[in-house]
Amino acid sequence: YFWLLWFGPMATTFPFFMMLRDVYQHTNADDGRLTNSRVFLADPFSRWAVFVYGQGIHVTHHLFPAIPHYHLPRLHRLLKERHAEYAAAVVEVHGTFANGDGYPTILVVLCTPGPDRSKCPGTGT
């Protein structure tokens, strides 16, 4: 049963969560140094299942790949406070469906027309 419990998820849920992470991080992003990915501040389950090892702070990881994952949230906060270009350009997403803090959700960001598409499917915008 050990092998089934190990390889079963590796063949089913793991690829789904990794594909979901790639969509959340890069879909509809442009090629700019600060906008080629986004920061996804997620709930604890999403951080555990999808954004392991600090992958929710993805644009910061792209800018500073040698920084350990456990320092990325602090670096992101410092850059927002002290680097005006970073603070103005970084796309920070809070949650998948809804949040109460005024930041966009990932669904709002994914349905915003980007450089590679002119309309959000099914919305007419």
C-alpha cells in the first residue's frame, strides 16, 4: 500500500496542482521583468497544496532566484516598501474566488485582457 499511496497522488493530484500553479503564476502575464509572473498571497491550504516552498511569491523568486524560499515573503514586503517601481508594477493577488481586502482575486486577474489575448472568454470584455 505504501507505493500506491505514494505513486497514486503523483499520477493524479500532483500534476493537477502543478498545472494549476503554473496557470496562477504565468497565464495572461506579459514579458516585463516585474510583470512576467505574480505574487499570490494564498490561504494555508493553497500554500500547502499548490504554492509549496514559497512559490506564491513568484515574481520575487524570478528577480532573486538565489534567495531561499523562506525569505521571499519578507523580501516582497521590503521591495513594496522601498522600491517604487516594484510596488507600482507587481501584480499581487489575494485568493482564488473572493477576499475582503480590496486586492484582486486570481479569477479577476486571469479574466483581465492581457498582451496575448483581447477578450476574456465568456465575458464579452
